[in-house]
Amino acid sequence: EAGVAQSPRYKIIEKRQSVAFWCNPISGHATLYWYQQILGQGPKLLIQFQNNGVVDDSQLPKDRFSAERLKGVDSTLKIQPAKLEDSAVYLCASSLSRGPRDEQFFGPGTRLTVL
Amino acid sequence: KNEVEQSPQNLTAQEGEFITINCSYSVGISALHWLQQHPGGGIVSLFMLSSGKKKHGRLIATINIQEKHSSLHITASHPRDSAVYICAASGGSNYKLTFGKGTLLTVNP
């Protein structure tokens, strides 16, 4: 079974530039998560989708971050414009559903460096 | 204050030693997760437990619901166990994961 795919794996941009990340979850997984992991910290949930609807985006900085999952399968996360403090690893995860016993499967992450 | 606290932050051990990593949480949970993250790699789920104890190979996870505390033990540690171990609690209506900051484990040969 293929895992969660993410691209690119690494991205270096200058502040005020835009960047987009892509995630393809495990086939059949209805729930998709985007996390931000700053060095030395645990992941922080940015947004959670159930199919193509947003379940939780309470910690997404909506003035600069946006995410979509138009067909309920793959998803993109965009930052526009980027700030220095956005340097982090962006992790995508998926689960079959969003129940208490549903395990989340994580992708390899995209490491973003903002200069 | 983070709702999920782990200790220690860093741990160095010699190969063969018994390792314990602790996790305390302050929120009501539906499950407690232990995850492993290798440098430059993604995150792998090790255990998901809501009561008692689970064992997988040399790894053992325990949880005490009354004390809001969980431990991850590694028996006969090996250098390949070197990684960041993260505790996460799921709860709330969306079973959202709240993560600890992680414990960096280094096992020297």
C-alpha cells in the first residue's frame, strides 16, 4: 500500500515570496491533516479536512495561509507571502476517518526555509 | 503551558540499556499516541492506547488514565532506536491530536 506522498521535499524561498505544497493521501482516506512542525517543537495542526470540507482550521493563519482539497483526494497548502517564522517542516497526514481509533499516517514532510 | 508534557527532552543511553520516556497530559483524551520521528524522515505511529499496556517487540507503552500519565519503554536499546519520540493526545469532538515537544533519544554503541 502506498503511503502519504508529499512534494517538494525541500524548498528554499525568500521572505515575501509565495510557496505551495502538495499532498496525496493514502487511497480511500477521508480525513487529511496539514501540520506545521517548527524545529524543536511537536507538530501543530494547521487544518483538517473531512473529504473536501474543512473540519478545523482554527490555528491556520488565514491572512497568509490557505489550503484546499477540491476533489476530496489530494490537497495543496499555500503560503503567500512567506515570513521568516514560517520556516518549518510541513507534514501531511491522512486517516480513514476521524474517529477515536483512526490512526493517522504521516508523509515525509516538506522542509521550508525562508531567508 | 503545553497540554502534553514529555520528559526528558533529551536522553542519551548506551546500547543495551532500558529506556523510559514519560508523558503527562492535562486534557481529557480518547487515546494516547506514541510516535517516532527519524532525522529528516516522516513520523511513524508506534502505539495508540486508551488503557493498560501494549507491547510490540522491544517497545512497551503503558497508560494510567487516573493519573493522566503514559510511559514508553524500550528494552535492550540499540543505536537504530535513536530518534525523536513524540507523545500525542487525541480528544475533543474531532479527536484532534495535541503533541508533546518530543524526546530526542540517542543510543550510543
